[in-house]
Amino acid sequence: MDISLRKATISKELARVRQKTLWLMSSVPAAFWNSRVHDFYSPIGWHFGHIGMTEEYWTTGRALGRSPRNEALSFLFANVPENPKDNRIHLPPPDKVVEYLEETRRSTLTALDDADI
């Protein structure tokens, strides 16, 4: 498979998975967005944002050595001891998290375009 076809396949799969995630999240009641249903779990809205933080960390952070575009959101959605689960209820509204995911995806796709795979 040539490089441009591999990149197109990766891009298409990223889009497919993101659409499914957005569809799944659209059925989550607003009351659960920043509520912890159990002491063991972070709110569902945090997990949604964590997807973007993880994508950014691996694609533009680790692979390209770039700093996060938004340090505050990167920290908020990080699973680190300095960000305890009780802090993870202080989330931006869903539309802002979707914007964060979209910005992250644009950076990922730019990195994919530039990558020598």
C-alpha cells in the first residue's frame, strides 16, 4: 500500500471512530456530564475530553515534541495524581469539549500529512 493511501485510510478510520464517539456521547443525559456516578470513576465528560488529550499527547506531543495547544485543558483531561477525580467535575460545556477534540484532530491530521510513515 502506498503512503498516500495508508494516510487516507488512517484519516478515514479516525473520522469514522470520532463520528461513532460523538453519536454515543449524544445519548448521555446532561446531568451525567460532570457527575461522578461512583468514587472510582471520573465524570463521562472528563472521559470524552481525555480522548482528545490522549490523542494530542501521542500524536503531536510524543511524536513531534510539541507542547499542548491548551495547557489548562490538557491538564484537566490528564489522568495524573495532581488532577484528582474530585477536580474532574469542573468541566467546560460539551460544545467546548467537542471544539477541543476538533482542534486536536486538525493537529493530528496535519501531523499525519507531514509524517514519513
